[in-house]
Amino acid sequence: MRRQPAPLRLTRRGRVVVLTFFILLASLASAVLWTTASRADDPPAGPAPTVVVQPHDTLWSIASRADSGRSPREVVAEIRKLNGLDTYYIHAGDTLVLPRNH
């Protein structure tokens, strides 16, 4: 007759050790994920791009040159927001902050 092995039983100290191990493992995993996610949200390094308005420039023409991958309408709205412009009027010699290309 074959004897069955006794079921695994953890002492109180063993349960504390196992629980502590899993808490440390979860903490490490969340720290790694949080660090990776926060780096992805960081803005690109360096100063924001700017442009000096030339005679006959419009917000539309500047937006078209600044980001050809997006609609000029979206880029104009972003330029106005970045520069605190209440109107669509700009003047030669003005320096405008441009949005970063996405």
C-alpha cells in the first residue's frame, strides 16, 4: 500500500513570507509600468519651435508650412491657443510659437 504525501501546509511565518514576496513583486511591476508610462507622456526636450511672421504671411500659410500632416484648421487653432491670440490677425515681425509635430 502506497502512502499519500501529506498536503502542503504553510506555517504562519511561511504565509507572511509568501505574501510579502507577492507584495514586493506587485510593487516592482507597478513602479516599472508607471515609470515607462510617465516617460511616454513627457514633452520632447528643447525649446518650442517658433517662426517670425513675414510680410503677406497668414495663420493659414504658417500652419500649412508648420505641420503638413494635419489639417491647417487644427494647426491654426493650436497656434492661436499657444500664443494667446484672440483674433486671426498677425503682423510682420511677430514671433509665434508653433505646435510640435505629432
